Amino acid sequence: MLVLFLCNLSLVPAAASKNKVKGSQGQFPLTQNVTVVEGGTAILTCRVDQNDNTSLQWSNPAQQTLYFDDKKALRDNRIELVRASWHELSISVSDVSLSDEGQYTCSLFTMPVKTSKAYLTVLGVPEKPQISGFSSPVMEGDLMQLTCKTSGSKPAADIRWFKNDKEIKDVKYLKEEDANRKTFTVSSTLDFRVDRSDDGVAVICRVDHESLNATPQVAMQVLEIHYTPSVKIIPSTPFPQEGQPLILTCESKGKPLPEPVLWTKDGGELPDPDRMVVSGRELNILFLNKTDNGTYRCEATNTIGQSSAEYVLIVHDVPNTLLPTTIIPSLTTATVTTTVAITTCPTTSATTSNIRDPNALAGQTGPDHALIGGIVAVVVFVTLCSIFLLGRYLARHKGTYLTNEAKGAEDAPDADTAIINAEGSQVNAEEKKEYFI
């Protein structure tokens, strides 16, 4: 076809050919490099800003013509025409393979022929990575070596390691060229010594490559670490008291999980099985007494080893409860008659008898000397007050009597007359009477 086209050009008159060449001097094809992932579709585009009906052609790296204008030249079902005009020739190559990579040529058939190159880069997609080197289970303290490997990447892929979402930098990296001499196999090795904190941890191998469109491929390995038990005793109360219940919980962790646990006291069996009940990992002492004092030991065992913990029990006395203090109101100065004082004394005594010493301990039945002394003091004080008030009253009443007896005797000439005129004489005895209490 290309030969036919060139032959047709030779039949054109010289003048016409000269004008076409002269008008074609400003024409030049424009192309761009293309990068595509293996298995994808590549679009090759050739444009001409000014074209006086001159033909365009695409050819592959082997210089085979793919399309001449809108006419397909190579029998390859993967190659299709996208657009054909005097200004553009675009074709597509689907299901691109690594063998399609190379330099493609767009030709503009002017005199002379002008060309433009477009390089097609095919990216090799790395295979899903695989982690090797793990054999379950691993004993605590062993050295573990994990290897992550992926093939088929072009260019060579990058491998990164993560543990607990934290990247591990100290790793070994190896790159090898595949048999096709176009792709690479890369591997990375991670070495570390395991402990019980690594049990259940996910170690991730991540492969980054430009063909993955920012979505890396990952492989994950969950670690299983076996280790000896760790034991801790947790009491239900920090201050055990006599008469109260107590639960001691034996918290044991290990891989494999230890079950059951063994409880002992002071190096021997539990002394009172009726009060000391073992349920799973718990030791339940129904009610405490002083004989329970001692060292309790919890022992856990698995296939890796044995571990234990101890708890020293000290049973405390029940604290005495203090009763509320009753405040005795202070006495105030007042005029109290004999009758009131006599009536008040038993009331005060009764009130005082109900007052308890705030320092007295609950549950005591013995005599309280402080209380008895207080009662005696109050009784003595009330008695003295009563005697004082009674004496004062009698003294005042007697003085009044003596004064009335002397009235009327001041102006008497002699003693007989004074006696007769005195207010207290027997003449007025019927009107004036003395009452003594």
C-alpha cells in the first residue's frame, strides 16, 4: 500500500509536487511518550497543526506499519483505530504485554518524510507477596527470620516491613532479574528475637510499585508465641477483717493457657475446706478469723513451664464503732424555789443517767467509772444547791418575824408596857399566827 502511494506521487506533475512540498515545509508531526500497566490499553496519538491532505502513518518498534491513515495494515486484533483525520491519527493497543514496549514512529509523508517518535513503557505488575520462614508455634526468646518475596515487577518493586503499624527499617533487600530479562524478583528478610508481647501480633510485608496505583499489595503473618505463665494474686479487699468473707483471685497468663491453678497455705494444703472453697482460679474464704493468717500460694503450670505468686494474709480486728456524743447544756444563774429544786433533781439525774461516755467501746458490759463519777458529781451538785437555797429562805423568814415582834415597844415607858404594846403579844395572837415549814 505504501508502495502504491509513492507510485501515485510520482505521477503528479512536477509543478504540483513543487507547490505541495513548498506548502508542507511548516508541517511536523507531534507525539507523546506513553506509560501503561501490563494488561492495560495504550493510546498512541499523532497530531499535525497544518496539513494539506498529507497522509499519516503509525509503525511499531519492528518498523511494521500499523495504520496508514484510516487503513489497518497489521493483522493484530489488539490494535484498533481511535481517530483518523488530516490533522490526527490515533490508535489503541489493548492487553499490552511487555513485548509491546519500545519506540513507535509516526510518519508524515511530505517531501521529505517527517517523523516523530513515541516511546511506549510497559510496567510489570508485581505478584502478590508471600511470607515464608514462620513455623508455629515459636518459643519465647527464639530468633525468628521471615522472608517476603514477589516476582514480575518492572521496574523492581520496593518491599517494606511493619509490626504493630510501626515500620521496621533494619531489613535485608535482594533484587534478581527474571528469565525474560525484563522483570525482577525482589525479596526482603526480617530478623528479630520474639517475646511474649509478640503473641498475636500481625507482621505485614508491603509491596509498593508505580503499577499499583497507590494501592500496595500486602502479605500478613500473625505470630503465635508460647511462653511460661505469669501469675498475680488479687484480693477482694485490701483490709481483710475478722468475720468478713475474702476472695483471692489467681490471675494467670500464659501460652498455652494454664488451667487449673493450685492453691496452698504455708506450703501445705488448705486447712479448712469447709470455709476455704476453690472455684476455678478463685479461693473463697467464707468468713475470716485469726487462724487464717498465713502465706497463700497460687501456682500455674503449662507445657512451657511453671510460675507462682504468694499473698500474705493478716486478719485485722473489727474496729469499734464510736457512739455519738450527747452535749449537756450548761447551767445558768436563776432564782429557784425549794419546790422547783426538789422537782428538778430527779429529772436531772434521770437525764444524766442516759448519757454515755463517747469513749466507751461498743459491746462492753462492764462498769463505766467515768459515767458513775459523772452521775455522782451531778447529784452532789444538785443537793448542795438545794441546801443553799433552803437555808437562805429560812434565814430571811426568821428576820422578818423578829422585826415584827419589836414594833410598838419603842415608845413604852417600861418593859411591861412594851410587852403589852408589842405587835407580837398574845393579845393579837388570834390575828397573827406564825407558820413554819
